[in-house]
Amino acid sequence: MNKSDKQPTINDVARVAGVSKKTVSRVINRSPLLKLDTREKVEAVIAQLGYVPNPQARALALRRNFLLGLLHDNPNAQTVLNFQEGVLDAIRDTEFALVVRPVDRHSPGMLDDIRNFLELQRLYGVLILPPISEDDELAALCRDMGCGYVRMGSAALDEAEHLVQSNDRQMVEGVVDYLVEQGHRRIGLIEGPVGFRSAFERREGFLSAMRRHGLDVPQDAIVPGNYRFNSGVEGADRLLSVEPRVTAVFASNDEMAAGAYHAARARGVEVPRDFSIVGFDDSPIAAHIWPPMTTVGWPIRQMGKAAALKLVAPDMADARPSCFPARLVTRSSVAPPAKEI
């Protein structure tokens, strides 16, 4: 092979463009810390020379692959999917790729399994979904291994550069306020699974608002759930079996709220005339069910994008927020109680 057949290198690009190799690297990595004219000049030279970055060589130099890992043990598939889409939004048109790794939070070997996974994949960083994001030992493991990480949670679990969080407690207080404004006084709760911080925050928001309004919460007005449809059916059936019956229920996610619809209809209870229902997530099922469900919408996709950017482009404006407020999405599943029951 003669000299003219050699592939151009990053050094060739830097020499022709009249910039440092570090500047070329910043252009390749889409760093925001560059002037537009510098970026355009370097990109023009890259196109002129036909330079193609070598991710294997760069990964070897960094001792990391251009891979982000998504760790989860989450029963809500829609949450995982929405977060994943946000990550892909962030790394689209870059050399980064995403590896999704389900884990078992109940396994005594979970941390060892994750350690082996990180060592094998040499990840650039990991994104950790609840409830395992609430495990401080897992965050410490990432720090010890020099692996970047960002945790998703329903409360402040970490420093801002390692966190995307929602305001679940505050939003559920808003749900209760809304139901009270509609005239409801006997309001039930279908809880999320034990051990989830989101379930805890939503329960605390519910109880706080009920106390603030001076409303009683009988023991039988709170029923367990696990974020799955069947637990919503069972929970709502229990609530509807007790007299005096609740006139409204907050279910800690949309899937359980959809189960509450099913339980109500099986009993001939009409939503919302006889029984108002509010969910949490604003998943597709909330808009597609009839009547459309009032719910809390949290920006999971936006949180996923920000979490990925905190790892791959932390200086970008979209990477800076750590708190992503949810919002109440009012549809047709809530109405004033028809009468005292």
C-alpha cells in the first residue's frame, strides 16, 4: 500500500484544519464547547479527507466502550420503554449505543452480577431505574469502578449530576386536592409495591393531603398493589366491597387504575358517575380506555434523554435539570359524587 492509500487520521484532520487534536475530538463527540465556525471548519475537513473515527481505537484509549447500560428491575414495561426512548433521543446520530440489562433486585448476588456486567461490557456509563436506583450500594459500586451513573427516582437520591427525579409526593397531593374540589370526601388508595420509593412518596402525598383537608382515611380505604393490572382489579374490588363505599380512588399507576375500571364494571358501578378513578403515569392506556382516564403525567422520555446527556454531554443545557415536575392530566374519569352513599 502506498502512502496515498493510507486512511486519514485524526492528526491529519487537525493539521489541515489548523486546530488541535482535542478540538477535532470535541467536534466528533458533538461537544457544545465550540464556536460554530470552528465546528463547521473541522467538519468540512473531515468530509474533504474522508476521515472516519475509529470507535475501537478510541474505546481502547479511554478503556471504555461507547456503550450506555440501562439497568432495571421494573414491573412497569411502559416506564422502561419510555425512558429507553429518551436515551435513544440523546444518543441518536452519535457513536454511542444502548445495552438494556434486566436484573433481579431480590437476588443476594445482584451487586456481583452487576459488577461482572460492568467489567465485561466496559460501559461508558449506566442509567439506573427504580427501584434499584434507590440502592445506595449500587451507586457506590459504580463509583468504585469508575463507571459514570445516573439514577432515576421519585425523590432526591443523589447529587444533581447523578440524578433525574420527579415530584411524586407533591403531585399526588394535587390529585387529592382535585378530587376534594370535585366534592369527594371518601377517597381510596391502591398502593404501589412495598420497597419502591415511588410507592412510598405517592402514599405520603395522599395521606398528607387527606390530613390537610381534615378527611379520615379508614384502614380499609388503603389497599395493597404491585403496579400490575390484576392488583388493581383486586384492590378496587376490595374498596367497592366496603360500606360506606369510597366515591373515588387514586391508583398509584395507570395499569392498576385500568384494573379498577374492570372491577367497577364487573359490579355494575359506572365510571365516573358512581366511582371516580385517577391513575399515575399518563401511559397510552390512560388515553385509550373509556372513559379516558384522569392521571398524572410525568416526563419519562425527557428524563431519559437528560439522564443520558448527563453522561455523554454533561455541559449541554438539556443535561442540567435534575428535577422534572409532573402534571395533572384531566380527562373524563372524574366527576362529582352523584350522591352520598
